[in-house]
Amino acid sequence: MKELLEKLGIKEVNPGVCAGPDDWLEDSQGKELISTNPTTGEPLAKVIQATENTYEEVVSQAESSFYEWRMTPAPKRGLAVRDLGQALRDLKEPLSELVSLEMGKIKPEGLGEVQEMIDICDFAVGLSRQLYGLTIQSERSRHRMYEQWHPLGPIGVVTAFNFPVAVWSWNTAVAVVCGDPVVWKPSSEVPLTAIAVQNIANKVMADHGLKGIFNLAIGRGSVVGEQMINDRRISLISFTGSTKMGRRVSEAVAKRFGRTILELGGNNAIIVDKDADLDLAVRAVLFAAVGTAGQRCTTTRRLIMHKSVASELTERIVNAYKQVRIGDPLKDGILMGPLVNQAAVEDMMGALEKAKEQGGEVIYGGNRLPDLGERFVEPTIVKMPSQTEIVHQETFAPILYLLECENLDEALTLHNEVPQGLSSAIFTTSLLSAEKFLSHEGSDCGLANVNIGTSGAEIGGAFGGEKETGGGRESGSDAWKAYMRRQTTTINWSKELPLAQGIKFE
Amino acid sequence: MMGESRVTLKTDIEELVKEFPESVKFLTSREVRCIKCGEPFWGSIGDLLEEEEIDDPQGLVEELNQYIKEKNS
């Protein structure tokens, strides 16, 4: 373990604030944060958290760097992101191992997460030679109208523990080619992965003679988070977390007319219709409900089954759950690691009690696994009599609620009844059912899949959801537009001054 | 951190869930979810209870202290 941490530049005690190569900031008033291994509960290393002073220093640096960075041509900005991608390729193995060590996801998922970082860097490099604006036909003779996209300003990126590095990269790779420095506030559960990534970014900045483009401020939400969302210098806050916190972030940023990208809670369902390929459905449900120990925003939390397949599907899923090997996420063959902390275990147990009070029957799992460690639990299946209040809530744990329906219309009603709208899926071999699910009378989510589970999105598409999921979009497609300022321009190359709408002002 | 391990309305949720994770289950039983998406609410328990429009926040905190005491005795 020591060797791994050393390889990634992590010491026993680390400053948690950084504004560039050789610019780690420390304040004697900064409180200590101990990062622990969720598998064993043992401490990994310590971090000195940001204070108001060090936060101020880092944002000042990001602001002054913005004025230079915005004048660097976008394709040249892309070169820094190209090198970031290359540095991540070089360190893919140790970084993914640290993700698993500190967060608890299994090694293949850790590798997948770092691969996502590499992929979004590649995407952003291509984007750096695009960032297209439209040309629009003017109603006036010898006039030209077009849109151009300008850098926006320093961006605040607040990430959650469950994707400790990928979500940063979705935002940062795109923001940086758009001309915006980034100040990152990672989850307090996973500060070491953030320090490792900052070390990688520092090397890239040093190679390019840069500072203040990739910045880090590790600290509590009530300190760094609150300061950041109320900071007028931060043009955009990209926040990943709960609906409750998203509302708070949104209100604070709106008060100062800043922008937000909100990626909030999900309560994702898979509908399995009467004509579904059950072999596919079982495999998809297993990965989507149990992967990352149910701690993905896109985890399948509800399974809505046509009553004609419910019995067989339930039996097959229970059998599949019995095969899940639980244990040290760094060991080969393990499919499920621990929950991130003790509070998450308590949250899961509290939700299960509520589900039982509301008529739910635990048909698989439901227990802690103290022999493995205090943060280990069984993946759990709960058969619900109806979509009760607890099923409307997102519990960040491997609980799958089973619901039955008579037909697709009822399935869609159940599906869309919850306040969240992130990811969704249907398993069907009927073209008509698939198209209905994807239509405007179908799923109300930002992500809608056919014969694929709810989790495991690719970076090329825009990621995000509707309703209480917040409406933001990150990563691919045209999500970059949120990181830039649109300017509509009209140029008159005539010797007249015609007014729009034919107005005469003479 | 919290003196005699006593929770007050001013206690940060981030601190609370780290020091007394059992609080999460207690609060859930009272319809207050203090961690969501695996991340704690930013701010104090007083802020959270106000947001949840709990009638008697001080009373709830007293009950929470009692619960923690029993769990740890």
C-alpha cells in the first residue's frame, strides 16, 4: 500500500489545497482529515483541509490564470488536455488501484473509471478544434449574423465519493479546452484520489508552463462548499450530489446569477416487459443493481416486472444474487466491495426498516456482514406491495425494490411517478414497446436505454437527468456549451443602417 | 470534537455522521435523511431540521443524544 501511495505522490500528511505545480497551500488553522480504507477501516493518510484563507488563495490564482488562459487558442488548450490523457494512461493501473482502495469499488470498476478519464480527455482534445457556433441568415441586406462561444470563467466542480475521479474529468477536460480554469472540491471521503489526480495535473501544468488551471480545495461542504457556491468569481458550479444539497447550491448560485450544472439523485428503474429476453435482463439487473455496491447515481433501484414474467425473473435474480462474491475489492473475482462508510450502512438499514414497515418483504439479503468488516452488507432484494414512500426515495446502497405491473402503461406510470429522472431502461423484444418507452409518452429520464441496464454510460453522450435530478448535462455531445458564454453577433458590411423588423426611425 | 459527545443544534452533519454514524438510522426513523447520495448534508443539524420543518428540533436532538448514549453504553 505504501508503495502505491508513494507512486502517486501521497505522503503520510498532505496539504489539501493546490493552485499549481509547487503551489500546495497549507494553513496552520486547517483541520485534519483522515482517509480510511473502507474494506478494513484502517487509516490510509491524512490531509490538511482548506480554510477560508487557502480557499481564497486558490480561487484568486484561478481567476488570474483565467485571464491568460482565455487568450490561449482552444487547440493549444487542447494540448494540455491531450497530455493529461497521456499521463493518465501511464498511471492507469496505480490510480485505479487507489480508487478501489479508498472508495471500495472493485478493481475492474476502478480501471473502468480511469479509462473514462482517458476517454473524456480524448473527446475534449477533438472538441478543442471545434467549439462551433452557428451562422444565421440575417433579414437585412449585407449583414451577417453568427454565434461565437467565449470562455466563461473559473468553474467550481463539486464531486461525490462514488466516482472519485471520473466526474472531475468529465467536467475538467471539457472546461479546460473551453478556456476555464477549474477549482475542485472532492468528497471528503476520497481526498487521496484527488491529491493523486492533482499531482498528475501538476506535472502537465509544469510541462506547459501553467499554473492555476487545475486547482484543488479539499474541505468540508459547510466550509469550502458554502464559500464556493457563494463566490461571485466562480461562474459555474457543477455539483454532483443529493437533491437536497442541489437545491441549496442552486438557490445560492441563482442569487448571484451564476450558472449551475446539477447532477443529483437518481431512482432508476428497469422495466421488464412480457416479451423480454430474460437472460439479458438478469445479467443487466445484476450489474446495474449490485455494481459499485449500489452506490452509483445510475444504480437500478426499482425493477418493474410484467406479472407474466415476475415469478421466473425474481427466482433467477435471487439465484444470481447468491453467486455474488463479496469481499476485498482489490482481490480478483470479487464482485462487490464494502459501502463507503458506517453511515451508509446505517442509512441502508434505516431504509430497510422503513420498507418493511411499508409492507415490503426482504426476499434476499438485508443483513450486515460483520465477519468481512463493519462496512460490508448483503445485496438486498425487497418485494414491495406497491410503490410506497420509501421507494420514492434514493437510498445509496444495494437495495433493489421489486414491483409488478399488468401492462406497459402501468409500468410507465410507476416508472415516472418518482421525483427523480436520471436513468431508465426497458427490456423488450417488441419494437412498439421499445419505441413507446423512448417516446415523449415514455420514460421521463435524461437517459433511456433499451435492452441495456441503467448504469454504465459512455462519455460520448451528454450525461444527466430531469426533474429532481437537476437538469444538468456533463461529459459528451454538446454539454460543453454550459462551460462557455454565447455571444450573438451582427455585422453590417453595407453603407446603410437598416433596422430589424423594418422599423423606420427617421 | 464534541466535548462530552453531545450533539447540539449547531453540530455539523458532516461531523455527526463521522462520529456517530448510528445517528443516520435514528434520523431516518424520524423521516430525516441526513445523508443522500452517500454524502452528508452541508451545514448543522439545526439547519437540516429547519429545512425539514421539524416541529421541535431541540426535542429531537435530545432524543438523538439519548439514542447515542444507549447505543454506546
